[in-house]
Amino acid sequence: MEYTPGFIEAKWKQKWKEADIYKVEIDRSKPKYYILDMFPYPSGAGLHVGHPLGYIATDIFSRFKRHQGYNVLHPMGFDAFGLPAEQYAIQTGVMPQISTEQNIKRYREQLDNLSFSYDWSRSVTTSDPAYYRWTQWIFIRLYEHYFNTKENKAKPVSELIEVFEKSGSEQAAAFSTIEDHFTAQQWKAFSPKQKDDVLMHYRLAYKGQAFVNWCEELGTVLANDEVKDGLSERGGYPVVQRPMEQWFLRITAYADRLLNDLKTLEWTDALKSMQENWIGKSEGAQVFFKIKDSEESIEIFTTRPDTIFGASFIVLAPEHDLVEKLVTPEQQHTVKNYLDYAKTRSERERISETKQVTGAFTGAYAVHPFTGESIPVWISDYVLKDYGAGAIMAVPAGDLRDHAFAEKFSLPIIEIIDRSAHPKATIEDKLGTMINSGFLNGLEVKDAIKMAIGEIATKGIGKAKVNFRLRDANFSRQRYWGEPFPVCYDEDGICHPLSDTDLPLMLPELEDFRPGAGSQSPLARVPAWQSTREGYRRETDTMPGFAGSSWYFLRYMDACNPDELVSHEAIDYWQNVDLYVGGTEHAVGHLMYARFWHKFLFDLGIVNTQEPFRKLINQGMIQGRSNFVFRAKENFFEEYLKINVLDKYFADSGVYRLTEDEYDEEFCADWAFKSNDLVIEVVSWKLEDKIERIKGAVLKAGKRLLIITNEELTMSINHPLVIAEKIRTAIDGSENFIFDKSEEIDSQLYVSYNLTGNYSADCFSKIHVDVNIVHNDYLDIDAAVATRQFENAYFLIDDNKQFSCSWEVEKMSKSKYNVVNPDDMVAAYGADCFRMYEMFLGPIDQAKPWDTKGIDGVAKFLRRLWSLFFDENGKIQLSDTEPTREELKILHQCIKKVSEEVERFSFNTCVSAFMICVNDLRRIECRNLSVLKDLLKLVSPFAPHIAEELWEQSGEAFSVTLQPYPVFDEKYLKEDHIEYPVCINGKKRALLLLPADMDKADAEKQAVSLPEITKWLDGTPVKKVIVVSGKMINIVI
RNA sequence: GCCGAAGUGGCGGAAUUGGUAGACGCGCUGGAUUCAAAAUCCAGUUCUCGCAAGGGAGUGUGGGUUCGAUUCCCACCUUCGGUACCA
């Protein structure tokens, strides 16, 4: 029987489906294991071979864990809200509901093609109202809670209101961004709107102000992605930063918990440190600087209060509230100009710019709290409004950017730290002794920091403060295709959440997806949807992409529950995700938000774990391997004629290149002969003017002219003899002017890459070519001419009649013509082969290029595995005798390697181990049933179809998928001899077979007396011999 | 700029705790089989000098630690991911 993947795979897909073999339920008799893939966004382009990498890995691991007796939850769903569908709707008018549904259908087909063991009955889609109902529900809970700093957890806002009513703001242990100071009486006197505003300072979901990318011409807010160099990507219109009312989530309240609990996670150190740095906890001091001749003071945050005596000016963020109040009439104009400039700068640009500083003087002065001196107040875009207090005390001697700023604007630089004891220390190291610093003089930096904070507090001008780089999450989008906010506003603008019974608040259907008036979302165009029965108006912003993806892993546990987002029973059993696999691009965004939501739900008692993802693996990207063809440019043809015709066939005719000296004209023909009066010009037949002028010049000089057109060279490109004969005829003939007009075609000439080296580099344009018509870096010319790109193409082929292409590794994308579709791979090689090859490419966590040509190796392996079971006539032939020692050794080597490597997620080396095992078993012509059956169990997670088929062919009952995993036994691998490498100074010089239990002294003696070694030593005394038992012997001379 | 990762043959990669660098596979070269091709099988394949025996060099670059470094330390270069509204 032959191995026919197409037939076998269809058969087993059907059987698995009929048996519903991947359906999973709570089963308390088995330990649970929850394996999750990162939520895919179903884009219109469909899956390419890079997408399933992580899915294959988790599928192998899921199957492996099932073999080991775990009850495995392995679900898949779709993160379906997002910008691309909305963009598509704007362009084509196709409703996102429709395009998303189509895209999901296509993704599902492509995923099914690879036979993943998902329990599809648990699938969720974020844009499904049955799902986003619960996203809205969580939002309302966030809105209704604040963060209690004493209990370090979320508590109901209703309790906070009670505190306010009883004892005002001072008694409230509530996390807020603004420090409120009011008494119970004052609170009670507040208007409902005032109360609403105050509570927004505490709610975990609140309204605030943020700067957004505003594009006036497009009438919309743009994603950072849509802005390039200060202009909109679509249209190239100017984009400015503009403040806007937005919903926020108070993730900063959870900063400490998010930071501390990282320790409990089995994530890579790299990922943890990225999260740590993102949270960016820094301890320092808040200090107030009084403004000279004013009641105002500026709050600054500094991590280096020790350097306060070096503060020679203050810098405010351009957006700082005080700027307007502080600016003096004389500086109005300068500051206004600077603010206009700052508006055009994106935050990224502002942070990245380190070489050039810009800024403007406000005209105001602050009073240094210790020296009493007046120091100027400047504004500059290197200070960010959202970081710290949005203002800094600038210490030029202690900070590089402050230093650059001081130099540029000639501000004083006061040395405050003597680093002479630390010659290698940079100005940002916390090392040295304080100088020029009043009461801090002589202290070490570390002590000076403490002392300075103490003094600042005593003087009542500030206090120690912890600052986080982490910012509250902007949760508003002025978009259509997202979850509607379940809130509305009354006539006073007071916010009212919907009651739970009114959920889900459905997204209305729309026909026009352009932005609404005045920077509003398209929902603002639907007045009927906007107004509620109470006469309130709804929020028209929608939620961002991370809303739905911040909790989806919980819904999989109980996907169809209509009454709760997840039942207690399901949470109690499944708890949290044991293994999460996805790309590093989610390292800080999604993973931070999901952890935040999970912690909030923990505070509410909905989940029973502090962290959502226990272990996490980052998969590397699969890059594209682009192919390029080389198109001949104008100057190619002249070089071609010389190399392939003139040098070859007319070398003895004295052919030479004409120089300008030979004619008076500013142009000349290309080639002439010493032995006769013919001149040759290579030119496109279309350049008739040029031909006429050359004709005139050449005939005037009394020579004859042969025009060879680029077009005729192109059409006879692989037949240089045709041209040679034409030249010969011309030489021998007597015509004065020979010019054969080509027929009018627009042809292009492409040159095989391996020939391009013969010509100047500027003879060619390098152009992407679809990798699907290139095999082994050789262009399939027949396939190529059938495409639009090569409709009228001619190809200069190499000596082997091949046309080669160059290649480069790039991102896999449509525009680079390097996209490979997994469906095509499955059609050609089968899903088993594709799955295995994708794993074989390299380590799961590293980026690597896809190259289809290597897949043959895996295909060959599968055929060899198959052939182990059959004789040369294709009949199943297996023996049920006792396995030999050698067979067991080969098998157990494989069991050991594969079970260890799967646990380490090193799937590429597993595939190698399988190949070695099958090669070895073939070599000894193993036909042993028990050995081969164990091998099938090992292979089954990687290549389930072939394993299932061979299992059945071996006479076993359905299904290999449900078999327990083979157990490794050390005794089969024991060796009584070890082959030692014998090295001299670390370089291998000989091999020595020694008994495994030989002691070191004897081994040393044997090694030193080896003939290869004595030859090397040649009398040189041996200084030392190092014997590492079981590993190697090193002789030091 | 900042944070994180990765650089090993022609290519993808292996070397698990500092111990034989290049497993396994692709490609290439030669051979067998075949009318021929595909498929299959066998042998070779880091570079370099050499007919060979054998020698030298070699894991991005430069330095260091060590009997011994792809692995540890320092500095640098290049590429990739993220950088808060792509998902």
C-alpha cells in the first residue's frame, strides 16, 4: 500500500469528527491542563504559513498531554473587532459584520485543514453580542469600583460614597490621580454633576482627557500606525496632537500588584523584564517650586532629589496646564509658536530625539526652595505631560538632556557631584560625593537622596513619592467596529451605566462608515440609536481591540453560559491557563491588560487565581523568503552585445569601442571594426531621433552603420548566433545603413541572476517575483509567462538552460510576493508533513524564514516511516516476536529525546530524533510490532493522520490519539564502553575507547600513551591531564 | 532614543550544566537503478593548503576569564519585535 496523505487525512478527519474526539468536559477524575493560543484577528488575507506556527506547537503539546492522561482544554476563537474591517468597510461599503464573518469562515477552513485538536464547541468571537455582552458587563463593574489602597483591592464606589458622606476625602483610602480635599459637608453640598466629576477621579473606568492624533482633512482620529512622519498614511494630510475626552481604565492602581506578581509566573526573564520596564516603578520625590510673584506653584517629580542644588531651571511639558498662566506678555509669541510646533510632534518622536533639543522660555521664574534663587521656567517637548508631574527640575550636571538643553539655551550648569573616586561612572550613575549642595555637601549620593527627601518633607515643599511609567489605558476609540460603551449621559452630562438586564447594548447596523461630525465615531450619525427611552444620549465611542481579548480565555471555560460570564464550577475546575503561546508583539500590551482584568475579576471573586497565564512561550515570527528577478535596463544591451557576440565571434576583427574623438558630434555609435568600415549602434528602435542623428554622423564620416535594436536582441536573447550572422552579413555586404524595425511589442528582458555578475550592476532593476512560481531559486518560466507580470517577457537563461533568482529574507507580506499559503502546502504534501516541517524549521521562539524547498526532507521521512510497516509488495508485514536489544535501544533513545524535548518545547529536535529513529530502524530492517506501535504513539502528536492510519493497519482499535504515552527505561541505553575524545590543549587529536567504569588514573595513562598523542607530544613535557569521566580527556602541554 | 531578542557551512538549524563545533534536513557533487525521467538507494560535502598522508583557520567584530568558550564577562556592529489607537 502506498502512502497517500490526501486520502488518509480526509478519512481520519471524518472519523475524528464523527467520534467528536476533541470535545472536552469537566472531568474531576483527571488533572486539568489548559493550553491556549493567542487570539487571532481574522484578516481578509487569510492565514499564511507563519500564522499556524504556534497553533501547531500547542496542538502537539495538547495531544502529548492527553497521551499523558490530562484533561486538556484547548480552544480557539476570534478577536474580531478592529480597525482593518472598518477600513475595508469605508473603502468598499461592505459591512464589517459581513466581511468579518467571511474572514472567520475562511480562517476556520484553513485551521481545519491542519487538523488541530480544538474543541470548537467552545469557540468565541468578540464581535458576537452574546460575547460582548460580558465585555460590557465587566466594563460596568470597572466603572462601579475604585481601588482601595488599604485593602489593596477593588471595592464598590458605593462604599466610597459612604466614606465621603461620613468623613470627606481625607479618610478615603482610595487610589486616585488627583488629590481631592473636601469635607463631608462640602461633599454633601456638591451638585450631582460635581459629585459625578469627583467620582471620576476614583472609578477604575473613568472619563479623562488624552492627546490623540487628529487629522483635520480626514475628520478623524488616527492610530499611530496610520501616521507617518507627521502625515496621515492615507492621503498624506497633516496630523496634530489634540486633547480629547476619552474613557480610561485605571490600570495604574494595579501597578504594584502587576509588578510583584510577575515573580510567580513561569515566563521568560526577557518577557518579565519587558513588563517590569513597562510598569517602570521609580522611587523619588515630589517637590513644589513656587512661582515668583505668583500664588501658583509647579509640582515636579524627580528620582534624584539629591541633585536639587544643581537645578538651574524648570521645564514644563508644552501641554502643561500652567503654561498659559505663566507665560509673560513678551514671551506670548515665542511660546505660541513653540506650542504650534510641539503639536505636530508625535510622542515617539519626542522621546526618541536626543541630539537636538528645542524649547521656549515662558518668561516666568520659579523660586529655588533651598537657595531662594530665581530660576527660569521653560517649556520643551522632551518633557511629557503624562509622565510624572509633567514638569521637571532640570539639573544639567546630572542629566544628559538637561545638559544639552542648558548648553543650547545658555543656562547655568552647576556641578553637584564629585565623581573623581569613580572614574568610569557616567553622569546618570548614582555614585559620587555631593558638592555645591548646601546641607548635602560631602554626602554620598545614596545618603544624599534620603537626606534630601527628609529635608523636602520637613520644609513642607514636597514628599517622597513612587512614580510609575505605566499610564492609565486609553479605552476610547472614535470608531464603529468595537463594543459600544454600556453608558449614557443625562442632560447635565452625568454618566449613567446601563443596568445588567439591558445588556448587550447592540451595535446598530450602519451603511456609511465615515467618521461622525466633530471628531465623533460613526455612531454619532445614528441619532435613533443614540437617544434612550429616558431621553438620555448614549456614548458614541467604542471600546478598543484589547477589550474583548482581555478576558476571552475565561469564556472558553464556559463558552455558552447565558447567565454568567463564567460559572463557578468551570472556574473551580479549569482555574487559569497553564500554557499560553503567542508572539512577543503582545509582550506588554495584551498581556498587561489581560493580567489587569484578571486581577480585577479576582477582587470581585469571579476568578480564583491572581494570574491568568501561568506559563508563557513566545513564538518567533516566520519570515518570508522573497525571490527577485533582474530586468534589463537600457544600458544592458550594449554590454550584452559585446560579451556574447562581439567578443565571442569577432575578437579577431579588431572590434573596438568608438570614442567621442572620432566624431565631432556629441554622440557616437557604440562599436566599430578596425578591419572594415562598419559601425554598430545598439539602441531601442523607438528612439528614431537618435538613430537619425547617428546615421547622419556615421555616413558623414564615410562609414557604414548597422543598427541592432534592443528589441531584436531581446527576441533572440538565447541565440547570439543570430545576431552574429547578421553582423557578418553586414560586414560582408555593402549596404550603408541597415536598420530592421521591430514589430511593435512592449517586451521586457529578464536576466538569470547567476549571469548578472558579468554586467555592470546598473544594467538591472531588481524586482520581486512571486515565490510560488520559483522552485529552488529557479524561475518556472512556463508558469511565469502565464502571469501578468511576465506576459511579454523574454528570459536570458544560463548554461544549464535555467533562470535563477536571487533571494532575501523579509517580512511575509502580499506586497513582497513571498506569501505561502498553508492550504497549498497541505494539498501538495499533506497536513502531517506541513505540521512537522513547520516544527522542523527551527526553535519555536526564534524568527526564521520559510523556505518551501526543505519540506521534501520531511516528506521523505514520512514515506520511510510508512515503509517500515510494509514489504516491497506493499503488504503489511510485522512480527510480534520479542524486540531485540538493539531495537529497544533505538526506540528508547527516541522516547527519551522526544519526551524531554516536548516538555522543553524544542519541537525541531524532536523531528530530528524521529528521523534518526526511523533511519536506524530501517538500517536494521526492524519489523517489530511492539517497537513500531510505540513509535506511532510518539509520532501521533506531530503527525496524527499517518499515526492513526498505521495504527489501524497494524490491527489496533481506534484510536492512537487515546493511547498512554510510552515510558522511557534507562536500562536499554546503558553502555559498557565510552569513546573518549583525547585533546591536546583543548583541540581534539585522537579517540580512545575505554570501559565506562575505568578510573581516571588508568584513563590518563592510556591516553598519554596513544601513538597519535605521543607523536604530538614529541618529548614535550605534559603539564597536566584533565579527565572528565564520561566526557573527555584533555592533555595540557 | 529606550526596552527586549537574535547573529554558527551555500541554506534551515544541532551542540540540554563550560567538555569531540556543524547532529538532522535542504541544496550540491559523484555513483547505482531506468529506454528516459520522476521516485528510490549508496557515497561525499565548514573553509583553506596538499596527489595523499596530514596541517592550518573557524560559531557577527575586538578584547578578557579558563586546562578547555557557540556557551561566562566587557565593549562594539548588524538584524528583528515593542514603544501605549495595527492586532
